[in-house]
Amino acid sequence: MRKSHKEALTKAFNAIFEVMMKITMFVIRFTPLGIFGIVAKVVADQDDLPALVSRMGLYMGTVILALSIHFFITLPLIVKVIGKSRPFRHMKNMSTPLLTAFSTSSSGATLPLTITAVEENSGVSNKISSFTLPLGATINMDGTALYECVAAIFIAQAYGVELSMLQQSIVVITALLASIGAAAIPMAGLVMITVILTAVGLPLEGVGLILAVDRILDMFRTCTNVWSDSCGAVIIAKSEGEKLKV
């Protein structure tokens, strides 16, 4: 392209980008007020506030317990039995990306550290890690799927809606599909839960109930997602006949 046309296009795209960033920052500045409004309305609609607080504690405990079982029992067993590797040695090698995932709540932001740890500490080849880990960060979100199931059941109970076995099965299947489609960014699972609520006819306002504690739970489920991705990389590397350090 001619220099004048090239410069004009570059300036145009930079200007569009700047406008988009200004709009985004405008929305972000008003987000706390919006969240306060949603939470305030949902809380005000509740007749028994102490019971709501105790239910939220029970909800958080249920999600964290379920994620812990998956993190410390299910995934290590899969690595041990199918991957023929030492899961807790691998977990120790993954300490840096796991802590980063916990603090950032983003498996996408943690991805470079995950690849480095899996390759350098656990001995997985770049051929395996560069394929499985970016793919896993996008579609392998078992922590998110697990959380969405618990959240949907909690919202149903909070509104006094009894879900049939068929509806509960729809929740599980939709949560699995929604977690595959969720982005590798903070609080992506909260957006996808609206899909599940719509699928079983629950009110979307119920999201306001779990909004207040979602950030804390997001840290736990992202950590589980990243750990799961690394376990997948180890299992596939072992199935390809690679000699690992774990």
C-alpha cells in the first residue's frame, strides 16, 4: 500500500481501538454500582436475611469441597492410574502456575507459566504441551462445569423451585457444554450460568444471589481448571511414550 493510505488506516484502527477502550472503561467504572443494585434488590426481596447468609456459607462450602475432591482425589487418581505418573510430584512442579491461576482467576493469563512448568519441571515435550494446554485452557474447564451445577441447584433452592431428575440432567449436560464455550478470563463462568438457568426455566435474577461471592469461588475453580489441563498434558505425553520427570 502507498504510505499515505497505510498511515490513514493505521490511524483509523488506533482511533477505533481508543474509542472501544474508553467505552469499556466507562462501563467498568459503573460496574460496582450495577452489581450493588442487583445484589441489593435480591437481598431486599428475601424475608429471612440470616437464613440467606447461612445458605451462602453453605453454598460456598459445597463448591469448595466439591472442587477440593476433584483437585486432590479425582485428578491425581487419573494421573496415577491412566498416566502412570506421580501426581503429587507433578502438583509440586505446578505450584507457580497454580498460585498464579488462584490470584488472577484467568487460565488464559496463566497459560505461559503452565507451559513452562509442564515442559521444564515435569518433562513434557513442547510438541504435546503447545497443543494440549492452549486447547485445555479454552475447552477443558471441569472446575467451571462443577461450579455451574452447584450454582444452578442453589438458585433453584433459593427460589423454592424443585428440579426433576430430567431437569437436573439438563443442568449437568448444559453446564458441561457451557464450560466448553466459556472464555479463559475471570468470571466467565458467571456469564455462562445464565444459559443453564434459561435451559431449566429458572429466573436470571438469581445470578444476583451468587454474585457477591463469585470472585472468591472463581479463584478456586480457575486453579482446578489449570491443574486439570496440566494433568491432561502429562497423561497424553505418557500415552505417546515420553519419559517424564514425574
